[in-house]
Amino acid sequence: MVMAQMEKVVLLNALVTSSRIPLTIKTQPVGLGDVKYYMEGKEILSYIGHEATASLLTQLLGKPIPSNRAMYEPKPNEKAVVVRLKKRLEKPEDIKNVKEEDCEFIVVEYLNY
């Protein structure tokens, strides 16, 4: 999976599938450093719906990540980065205690079925 060719980086907090068109999905776990590298010079499209999570990503990625509750509808040949917490938070305010090692980053490539 070649992520360096991406013109835009779509950020998601969960894997998104499509009910409109059949897609094949490839995934690849990556590190935070990889995500930062691939974001350089790219348009960032955030579909991170929770403000505290967007703030956490702003801190971790060193770039402003806005919250956005819009629905993402993947299309063939698009790529995204899923940012996922490894554990469930007891209370929403616990997000302020989340660190890099509490997150996992997964590149998702949407392909024709």
C-alpha cells in the first residue's frame, strides 16, 4: 500500500464501509511518525466527530485537526487513516489523559470490488 502518493488525507475514528457501492478494503497498521510524514503537504479532511478526540489529534499530529460530524462515504481508490483508541474510556473527559501509545493508526485503502 503506497500512502505517499495521497493528495489528501482523510482522518476517521472508525473504519467506514459503503452501503452504496461494493468495495474491497485493504488495511495496514502504521505508526504516528508514518502518519505525520504522509500528511506533509497534503489536504487534511477530518471526519473526527468528537471535539476532544480532534484536540488530542491536533496535539499528537502537530497540525490543527477540526472536529467534523459529517458522514464520510468512501469511493474506490481513496485512502484514509483510522485513528483508534486501544481502550474504552470510562468518561469522555478521560481523553485528556490519552497518550500516543493509547492510539493505533491504520491506513485504509478502498478499492474496486
